[in-house]
Amino acid sequence: MQAKLDELESQFAELEEQLSMPEIYQDQKRYSEVAKAHSGLAEIVHTYQEYKRVLEEQEEHQELADDSDPEIRELARAELEKVNNRLEELESTLKRLLVPKDPLDDKPVILEIRAGTGGEEAALFAGDLLRMYTRYAEHMGWKVELLDSNQTGGGGFKEVIASIRGQQVYRRLKYESGVHRVQRVPSTESQGRIHTSAVTVAILAEAEEVDVHIEPQDLRVDVFRASGPGGQSVNTTDSAVRITHVPTGVVVSCQDEKSQHKNRAKAMTVLRSRLLKMKQDQAKEEQDQARKSQVGSGDRSERIRTYNFPQSRITDHRINLTVYNLESVLAGGLEEIIDPLIQAMHGNQSQDLQGVA
């Protein structure tokens, strides 16, 4: 591990030297690449440099801890305890920073929400989750664009698909994939009984053409008249598009736009993202890595998170996290859940790393 840190420190020094050369500013593309690489290494290198400095302090205090003067020994041992605690903190930080970054972390995402078990109540909660993610995106300065939806008569959604674009969207949202279970009294429940429903959420990294190659002959494209509420002419022209990727059987449709061309472009974005996800899963299987299905069947028993309205409680079952602030989270305050999730997942990835010393 220390060899890796030394190598990163050397790379960082080389990048700093390149940035100090006047000629690099004449090539904006090269400058951008070097500056990005330099920025990406800055935190871990600076942490490692502080770690080495604190190591030197430790050696000095250890020598003084054996001094013949009792007063000096006592002071040195007190300082040594502080230094040792600081070293443990820095080691933990270095292990976290050494975890390989997910190359998809900076990607926009395709958010897919589908009502599972629970009928209209599940559809209504799908709408609640859409609003939750939309408000969280607003807090983060991200842009949300609705791609397709299938609304119910009661105001909920059987399915809704949206694009979210911004800084590190996939990094923040990738652990939201799975079954979200809700426990509450439906408005139609006259006896006041609590019902349990389920909604599936899928977070797909938005794929570009360079990420997934699609042969035109592998696509079957159908156009049809959009259904449901819409603006002028949306229901009177064949603007909706359904694309089938024949080799995999993946079907994507989009009818949100009045323009057939725009609907096709949006549908292709969703299709590429789904195919990229399939490609990632297949690669993991080939490496014999254990994995679970991203969203499951939507059954009540499968869940990553439970939203309990009577107790204003949200529990994330993967990390045994419970917060009693349901209203705030549904209003977009998702950082209470997302930040501990990211920290826990990074901790799992770094636990196999060896100590620095």
C-alpha cells in the first residue's frame, strides 16, 4: 500500500511540473486533462504527506518517551497518544481514498420508478418517490427531465422514467436501486388499517454512443399515437416511439414529447443505458462475483428501505440505519440517508486493504 502511495505522490509531482510549463496553456485539451488528473490526486497525496509528517512526530515522541527526565517522559507520552490517534485517522482516510473510483460516478443517470405490490397505493408512492428525487436534485443543482410516464387515474404512476444530469449524479444516487417499501394508511382505507406496498427504483448510468455500440439493423422501431393527458396535438399524431433491441429483447418507449424525433432520441438514451447496465452485470458474472438483482420483483418481502408513515420512520436495511424524519427526507433531504450509505459502501470496499506502515 505504501508503494502505491509513493507512486501516486510521484505522479502528482510530475503533473504539477507539467502545469508549471507555459506551453501547456496553448493546448487547452491537454491542459484540461492534466489539471483534472492533478485535481483527482490532490486529496490523497496531501493526506499521505501529512501522514508522513505525523510519522516523523511519532518517532520523535517515542525517543523522548524513554528520556531519563520523568517530566519529559510524561509530556512525550501524552503527545504520543495524540499522535497515534491522528495516525489512525489518517490511515483510515488513506484506505478510503485508495478505493478505486467508479468510472461511472460522473455520469448522468436514468431514473426508473415502477409501482410493485399494492395497486393504486404503490402507484401513489411511486409519485412520492419521484417528487423526493426531483426535490433532492433541485437541492443539488441538478436538472431533471421527464422521459416517459404511465399515470394512473388516481394520480399515481405505474411507471415513470426521468433523466437527471449534474455533477456526480451517479455517485450520489447509485445505491438507491432496489425495492422501496411503504407502510401507511391509504386514503381509501375506512378502517384505519396500515397497508404495505412496494415500489422498485432503478438507477442506470446514462450511456453514450461510445459506451454501447448498437447496430441499426438490431433495432425495430414502431411509432404510435400517444395516450393519456398531453398538450396540443400530442394525442392526434403518431409521435410516440417504441424501440425494440432485437438481440436482447429490451423494449423502450417514449411519448412525452410532441416530436417523434425527440421521443426517438430520448428512447435511444434509455436503451443505451439499459444495455450498458446489462453489459456491466454480465461482466460481473464472468468474474464470478456474487451480485443480487437490482430491483427484484417488487414483492413486499424484498426491500432495501422501508418508509413507515405512522412512526415518521425510514429504515435502510443494508446498513441498519433508521431516521425519524420521514417528512424531511420525502421533501428532498435525502443526504441523511445517502451520505451514510456512501460512507458504508466505501468502508466495505476498503476493508481488505492492508495497513500503510
